Amino acid sequence: MFAAARQTSSLAKRAFSTSSVNNTRVAVLGAAGGIGQPLSLLLKLNPLVSHLSLYDIRLAAGVAADVDHCNTPSKCVGYGPEDGGLEKSLENAEIILIPAGMPRKPGMTRDDLFNANASIVRDLAKAAAKVAPKARIGVIANPVNSTVPIVAEVFKAAGVYDPKRLFGVTTLDIVRASAFLSGIAGTKPAETNVPVVGGHSGPTIVPLLSQLPEGKKVVEQGGEQLAALVKRIQFGGDEVVKAKDGAGSATLSMAYAGADWADSLLRAMNGEQVEICTYVESPLYADKGVSFFSSPVQISSEGTVGEIKPVGQLHPSEQKLLDACLPDLKKNIEAGVNFMKQ
Ligand code: NAI
């Protein structure tokens, strides 16, 4: 069943369940932001989390004090930048989520965030490489296509890079594809699992609608409905940016998606078979200079990257989308790598 929808339907029940082992320490960097706060709350409700460390340059102590009062088994502690708070927040972290950074305003693309966010992610990654080099890292801060390679370069420079522990969180694209297609097809969102491959910005987002029966119908009919659906999945974030009118981008749906991504790792570490689309160092299109790519990935029992699966059969219209994605993605990855060479 689709992990995102399965989680919400059972979230409250599972928060108090005694059958799963809650023994994983999770850190959220940028925890007081629009995404960070609801993400921290959802993680506090996850029965597989034993300890939650919240770090931010502002307000983290308050957010942690608030979240910690939820009567679920995990403990939640907040840290600010004073007194080595960043390093303290990372001690013994097993999963680190990074939503720290500026969100978009109307008219901005995710790439426009590069200048602001590249150095934020770099500095947080440096601390992670020093204090928690074995943690699994999920990068949410945009532009994900570039910030993930930045983390890889930081870890390489520190001599601790393990590509199996680094992920870009592209789950929101999958959540949106599921919501939008099920809205058209009249299917249950929880059972409408659209693989979304490529990267996480506009044309690099490639939904593979033809791989499920209700999507195949829409793809084969083609025309305006298909074009509008694909555009909505690729640019759904713009709808939110526009509706928030300068107050930021997707936060609540992103927190839901980020919590779901973390839950996928936690469940795999707890013995479940889990496969998700996520952005990782990948051999699939490395010959085209695209060294990071999102495709279905089996999560190992260690919560790390297991088998990286190919994209599977594509309709010619999807092949076109993939062909358009690769050069853009290559440029985004190069931008991240070059930033670290400066
Ligand atoms: P926000 O501005 O509400 O929150 C960002 C938080 O990061 C703030 O609390 C800020 O104090 C904190 N921060 C800034 N510099 C920091 C540092 N050096 N160390 C620790 N914390 C720091 O922004 P929002 O809406 O939460 O978005 C965060 C990021 O997530 C943005 O880059 C946004 O583009 C991205 N995003 C990613 C999505 C995805 O699908 N991967 C979807 C939506 C947003």
C-alpha cells in the first residue's frame, strides 16, 4: 500500500502501539521553520522514533518544549546555535532530516534558492560528517537536485562519504501525483501509487503515470487532460507558492511527505520490505553525466540504499519527459559539485 496514505490513516493508532520497536534517534535541522515544525510533530507521533533532536538558529527550544508534551514514548529536545548546539543535536543521530533554508516566493524557481541555501546545507553537512558520519541523511532543502550533491562533496572531503546513506526527499512529488491522479480517476489515493523519477524541480520531475492502470488510461487518451496533469505534478509547488502569496511554499504537505519518507526508512530498519522513489547517487544515467537520480529504491534493513531499480517501461510521452529531464538534472548536479570546488 502507498506508504504516505497508509501512514496517516494509522498514524495515531501506531503512535501508541507497543508492537514496533522504538529505538531510532532522529535529528531535524531547521526544525522551527514552516516544514520543520509540523515535520517534528509528525515524527514525535511515530512509534519507531525514540529520540528527536530539533536544531534551528531560532526558536528550536520552544518548538521542542511544545512537541515534547505530546504523550508519545519518544523524547524531544531542542538546540540553538549557542554552546555547540548543532553538534549536540547530532550526537548519536541515526536519521537526519534537513529542511533548513529559504523557501520560494512567487516568481522564483527552486534554482533561485541556490545562493541562499547551498552554504546553509554545506555547513550543516559539515557538522553531520563530523558528529554523525553514519547517519542516514534526507535532504529537503531546495534545490534538492543540487543540495544533495553538495552534501556528498562535504562527506567526501571529510573522508566519510557512503552514497548508501544519502537521500534527497522527493516524496512530495509522489504524494502530489497520487492526489491529482486519484482526483481525476476516482481511485483511492492510498492505492494510486505513481512512481515519480528524475529530480525535484519542474521539468526534472518525471511522473510515470502509464505504470498503473488508471494512469495508463489518461496517458493513452493524451490531449489536454494528460498535459494538464503532468504540468500539475511538475509545477504543483507553484500553486502553493502563489496561493500563499509571498508567505512561503509547501510546508504542511511537505512535512507529511518528509515524515512519510522517514517512516519508510524506520519501517525498513524494523524489518519491513520497503521500496520508495527517492533521489540517490545512482548508476542508471551516470553515463550521461547524471550521477544522482530518483527511481524506485529498495531500502535495506539498515535503512540505507539497497537495490536501485531502473525506471521500467515508459510510454513515448514519458520517454520525452525523461529526455528533457536529464540535461537539466546534469546541470543542477554540476552546480552543486562546482559550488564545493570554489
Ligand atoms: P522556513 O523559512 O519556514 O524555515 C526554514 C528554517 O530553517 C527556519 O526556521 C530557519 O531559521 C532555519 N534555518 C535557516 N538557516 C539555518 C541554519 N544555518 N541552520 C539551521 N536552521 C536554519 O522554510 P520552509 O518552508 O520550512 O522550507 C525549508 C526548505 O525546504 C526550503 O529550502 C524549501 O524550498 C524546501 N522545500 C522542499 C520541498 C521538497 O519537496 N523537498 C518542498 C517544499 C519546500
